[in-house]
Amino acid sequence: MSAIKNITACILGATEEIRQSLQNPHDLALRDLALNVVEDFVARIRCYFELSLRIEKLVPELLWDLCSGPLPPEEQLDRKQALARQLARLVDFVLDFDAAKMCTPALQNDFSHHRRGIGLGLLGTSATDVELANSVSLFLAAPTPMLSSLSSATLEFVRSHPTLPVGNTTDTLATIVSVCRYMVESPEASSRMTDATRSFCVRVMVGCLILYDHIDENGAFVRESPINLRAVVNVVKEQTQQPQTDALLNAIRYTSKHFTQASTPKSVRAILA
């Protein structure tokens, strides 16, 4: 959560200082001020990038424990509840972070100014500095950088365990979607939840649906999908308030992999029309 609060605090970034510096290219004091302010925000951006690397390292370890069996997905998740909660919290964080990043264009503007400083020789110019700057720039260029890291880590997990059926991973994600939906839909289960827990379950449900769509070859929206999109959308509409409702529905529309593809039936697209 601290990273989410941190990123929302960067909403304006060094926009004004950069503007003043670019409008007065011969004023060295304004140039140095802009670079100093930018460096504070760049330090935060590097922390986000390092966090994405930690996610890429942690996710395969979680998935191995949750997806390698020997039990069916629902029983395995029940037996490994602590690890399942960890994965759920990661998915929730990824969704929240990327939503905040989309509302914070200053992140990319600040980092572009930082790279400009490197190019002009005003900041660190070692090979390590340049390589790190390039890596962070690629990270920020993704519309949903944390989801990209999570998806990449999951795909790498699948690739690095060729003897483990892909279905073990996708079935586990689909099961998490179903369990979260049941917990929110069931009057008995829902009545025991706080509003915060209910909202958390809805976000994890949506996040795992999106992740499933990135991992499964056919995606989450084909007729054969084990995920009931209409039921998921109904839960989002009934159990959340604006602006979260639109944010979650837009996440399904725009951050999933297959929703806009021709393989998605028109009747399915109509659910989110």
C-alpha cells in the first residue's frame, strides 16, 4: 500500500520545474533545480522497478506451491491458504499500482528528463547507469507495468516447468476467480466480510481473470472458458461503487489480452458494452 500512496503523491512530479527549465535553456540555476527535483522522483521510480523485479522472482515460487499438485486446484488452495492469500495480495497490488500509474503521466515525463540529463552528461553516465535507465524506461513504457511483470513471471514459470501442464496454472487462476465470486455473491459468506474485504475479493477476482487471459492460449473470453464473464461483471457492478466500478470494468476491457480480438464472441463483448 505504501507504494500506491507513494505513486499518487507523484501526480504532478517535477512538471513545473521541467517546464521552467526548458523555457529558459540558458538559466543554469533552473536547470539544476529541475534535475534535483527530478532525481527525487526518479529514486521512487527505481523503487517501483525494483519492486517489479521482486514480484518476478516471488511469483514462480508461489505458483509452484499452489499449482504443482497433487490435489485439485480448490483443495490445493484450501490446503495452502496462506500462500493463496499472498498471491491474492500481489494480484490486488498489481491492479491498484497500474491504475495509479495510468493517472500519473508525470512519471514518464520525469524519467525522460532524467535520461536527457544522462545524455547531456549532467548525471551518471557509466554503462551501469545507462543500462538501468534503459531498463526502467522500458518498464514505464508499458501501460500496465506491474501486470506485465506479473504476466511475464507467470509465463516464465509455465515455460520453465514443461512437465507441469499449463492447465494446472490456468485452472488455479480460474478457481481463485470462482472462489472470490462465490464469497461475494453468497449472502452467508458476504455477511461475514467487512466492506474492505469484499472490495479486496472483487479486485482479486478481476485481477486473476486478467492474468488468466494473458496466460491461457485461448484466453478468458471464449465460450469454452471456465470463467463466467457475465457473472464476474455483475459482481463488479453490484458490489463496488464508482469510480472503482468503472476502473475494474475498464481493466477487463483494456488490460486483458484477448478481449478485443476476433476470437471473442460479440455476445461476450456486449457484456462490457
